[in-house]
Amino acid sequence: MKKQPLKNKIWTDAIKQSFVKLSPRTQLKNPVMLVVYIGAIMTTILYFLSFTGIKDENAGYTLAISLILWFTVLFANFAEAIAEGRGRAQANSLRSARKDVKAKKLKAPTNHDDYTEVLSNTLKRGDIFLATAGDQIPMDGEVIDGVASVDESAITGESAPVIRESGGDRSAVTGGTTVISDWLVVKVTAEAGESFLDKMIAMVEGASRKKTPNEIALQILLVTLTIIFVVVTATLLPFSDFAKRQAGSGEAVSITNIIALLVCLAPTTIGALLSSIGIAGMSRLNQANVLAMSGRAIEAAGDVDVLLLDKTGTITLGNRQASEFIPLKGVTEQELADAAQLSSIADETAEGRSVVVLAKERFGIRGRELSKLNANFIEFSAKTRISGVDFQDNEIRKGAAEAVKKYVLDKGGDYPDECAEIVKEVAGCGGTPLVVAKNEKVLGVIYLKDIVKNGVRERFDDLRKMGIKTIMITGDNPMTAAAIAAEAGVDDFLAEATPEAKLSLIREYQSKGHMVAMTGDGTNDAPALAQADVAVAMNSGTQAAKEAGNMVDLDSSPTKLIDIVRIGKQLLMTRGALTTFSVANDVAKYFAIIPVLFFGIYPKLEALNFMRLTSSTSAILSAIIYNALIIVALIPLALRGVKYREVSASKLLSRNLLIYGLGGISAPFIAIKLIDIILTVCGIA
């Protein structure tokens, strides 16, 4: 119920902005539409001059041409304004999250009781503040102490709180978010007015949007075409006067018709929609909860042909899960599962919990009455790489092969070669082997497997059809990486990836002319992000990563990179399709209008009037009405974008030429003839 009034408000504001944009200063920014703007002014002047005796055309006809030209300018303004309105509405929503709140500025990061309450807009880079449960984080910063649950819904729209803590890759916090539990000590990383939220507001409302290189190149082409048509139409005036004197009959082409003809032949359709296409592309990216630091980044995403993707969280689920119990000879699988589950009860890692679940699913082994066991649980730690349980003179341990081997040998037990072979085989299949031992005897191996996400292989197949190469980045050893890469269906992989290796790989592909995209969230990703053509930093990541990237994913979802590429390609497809349609339109309008202009001078040109238009007056009026209405008709397509399909570039080109090329040629003939019939029936022309 709330969306409809907002939509109406956007439309109302866009209509208002359409008139505001009639300012000459605004019109100068779009040279193609400037020609229409000047034409509207000139025909308006000609209309009023007709009352003084200076007559170029029939006053009513001149007024009609003038009004249609003004509407054409307004429709172009409306297309841009409606696109900007979407961003402005989102910006207002974000602006409501930005408030000057009181901040607890600390004198020393270790003394939480010694603070001064100051307004958030007085905080400077380097200041340190304390944020406790219920506090709104006053400014962007880096957590230097503490861990807390933070509500970022005002920024991301995601209702579930996230964890922010010092160190690691989840240490960045954003001003305007709220601490839900515990506390954080934060060091300010931005000045007032330069926060992430401020930048985001400026970008989404279009205040900082600059034309991209491709957009500038296309506009230069459109301006060049317009200049050519200005010269061509300008020569028609003396030519028609000369032809009239030579033929001894007919009338020279009027200035009003020359202006109308120029507007019809100039690429006004794409000229009117070009800006809105770019703004709408950025808006679609914002709706996907991605902030692009520049329009260039979105265009680059459309040209990407190499994708670097993190394995964890992108290709795999993120946590390895127990998939199989492999017992040694003389040990039953159920005996191994029983010991594995007991050793994992205190293991709170995702892998440990998956062992408990697998044992329950395979053998129905459920929770025990732990109080009766009088058990002492050994929690897993990164240092020992072992977890386990001691109960009733029994010792069960589970962990990395080398760690369990050392434990067994230290206890005087034996580490069988059979176990070593199983460990090697599991690692060779891309899995992680966990060895289980009971009372110094090795029972077998738990096969932990990286679970490849459903549908990932199909998505990579789609990317391959588009000519995009996918490369998985992982810290795993080459053997494990190769197995996962094969299962996921990626084209290549980089194993044991270091910051230097990532940077080197990106440079290697760029040196061969490729456009490279990657995601990252850590400080160690910053060099590679800075080098990549499209660099998507996670909002949950470090400040260094966000500053190095040219996009920020507010949802912190590594898979978002694939969606970003789609949006970028859709932007380029939309611009290309509408440019094709516009140029084809101009060709069709040329053949529809030019012959009828010279009927009076050269009656034999009637043979070229294959559309059987009633007169030159109706032909011009029909063409210029169509020229205005087609802009309105294409606004939804410019805002929504051409439907994206995962096919090769050659197939996309063929499809667009077929639909928008042939459509652009045929539409004017059909529409102009229909409008001509209506005008004739109504007695207007």
C-alpha cells in the first residue's frame, strides 16, 4: 500500500522536473535535443510573426509544429527526470538514515568510562568512539576492539543483523547503522560529509554521475550526425527556391518545414533517451544493493570477459560438511560414526556439527545422556587442530591427519599406512580428511567435502556461452582445487592464492586485452581489487578493500559479481538496441518525408510516395508527431532495459539487428501512415 503513493510522487516530480529542465543551461548538456529546443523556439517566433504579416506557413500549422516540438523536448526531459526520480527516492530513504547523533568520543581506546559526548558531525578521521547496544554508529570506521551484532537494515535493507569485530575482514562499520548487542570501539575513517552513506546518496540521486567514455563517444557520433543533417536541411531551402524558379511552379520549402524535417531526421530518439538509459542502469545496480563509484564501472562490467571468483561462499556453500565415514580394516562404519559423533559434540564449528548430523542420519545415533558419561570435552582449536572427549577411561580424538598422527604416536600407538593412503585419496578428490582415533587406535577417516552450490555449474555454462571465462580462486592445494573446479564447471583455477598471485594473474589477463572482474573483502585483496577493471568490495570487508574497489556490494554476497556482469551487459545491450532502433527510424523517416516535400515542384515525385500520404503538410505533421510519441513509447524500455539473454555476442547482435533494426525501419512507415489517416479523417491536414 505504501509503494503506490511513492510511485505517484515520482511521476508527479518527474512531470515538474520536465518543465524545470527547459532551462537553456540544462538543454546545453544534450546537443541533440538542443536542436529540437532551438527549433521549438524558432517555430514559436514564426507563429507570432505570422500576426505581423511575416508569414512563413499557415499560422495554425506553424503552431501545431511548434507545440509538437515543445512536447518532444518535454518528453525527453521526462525520460531523464523519471530515471533520476527513482534514484532521488532511494536517496531520500538513505538520507533519513543519516542523522546527527551523539557519539561517545573516547580519550583512550582502552578506557571505556572516560568519554565525551559529541555530535557525529564533529568527528574527524582518526577519532575513536565507543558504541554500545542501542547506539547508532555515528560515522564510518574500523573496529579496533570488541565484537557486536549490528543492524544494517537502513543501508542494505537486510533485516538480519550482522557480526562486526576487530581484526579480520569484517571490521568495517557504516555510519547510520545500529548496534544491537555488546559493544564496539571504532576508529573513524571518514570526515563529515565524506562518509560511505554520503557518497551513496550522491551517487543514487545522480548528483555525481559523470558520462562514461562509451556514452561520450556515442554522443559525439549523434552530434556529428545532427550536424550533417543541419547542413543537409539548410541546403534544402535555397535548393527548393532554385528548383521552383527552374520549374516555374510550386512553392519553396518553408523554414517551418525545414525545422520539422531536421528534427525528424536527427537522431532525437536515442538523443532523448541516452541519459535516462545510463541513469536507469545505475538505478538497477542500486536496486541490487550494489553501489557503483562511477558509471564507467557499470560499463566495464558489461565488457568483462574474465571473472575471478572466490571458492568459499561463491562456488561452494562456505563450510565443508561430513559426507562419508571411511573405516580401517577391522572397524565397522557404525563404530567409526559413533566415535566421530562423540568427539564432535563439543565441536561448534560447522564441520563438527555436520559430523554429528551425518552419524544421526546414517545410523540413527542420537544425543547421549552426557551427565551419565561424566565426560570431559576437548574443544577444537586452530592451534591443536584436534577436538575430542574423555569419558570412562576412554579417549577419542578427531582432527587433521598430522595432528592425530602425532597424538597417537605420542601415546605409543601406531599410525597405519592404510590410514595414510585413505587421507591421500580423500585429499586427491578435493575433500578434507579428518582422522578419528580411540584409545591410541586409529579407527578411520571422516570425509569432509566442499559442497558445490546447486545451479552453479549451469550458471557457469551460461557465462561460457557469453564468452566469459571463469576462474576460481582458493587457498586450497592444487589437487583439491582441481577437483572442486571440475565439479563446479569453472574454466580454470588459482590454487594457494596469495595477494601477489592474484595481482599477477589479473595483470597477465589484462596484458592480453581482457577485461577482468573480481570480488574481495580483505586488506590482502586490496592490491588485486585496485588492479581489476571491475572490483566489487564487500560492505562487510575492510576499509582498504572498499577504497580499492570501484563497486561496493551492500549485501556482502560474493555471488553478486555474476549479477553485476548481467546488469552491465544489459546496459550496453539497451543502449545498443535503442541506438539501432533510432538510426533505423531516421532512415525510414527520410524515405517517408523527403519525396512529398517536393510534390509541388516535381509532380513526378508522386511515384515515390508509396505510402500514399495525403500531402506534404500531413506527412510532416505525421512524422513529427510520431517522432515525439516514440520517445514516450520507449521510456519504459529505457528504464527497464532490454531483456538479458545468456548467448554469444554474435547471436545477441543478430537478434538486436533483427528486432530493433527491422523494427526501427518498419515502425515509422506504419505509424506515420496511421497518423496521416487520422489527420486526414479529422480534416486537420
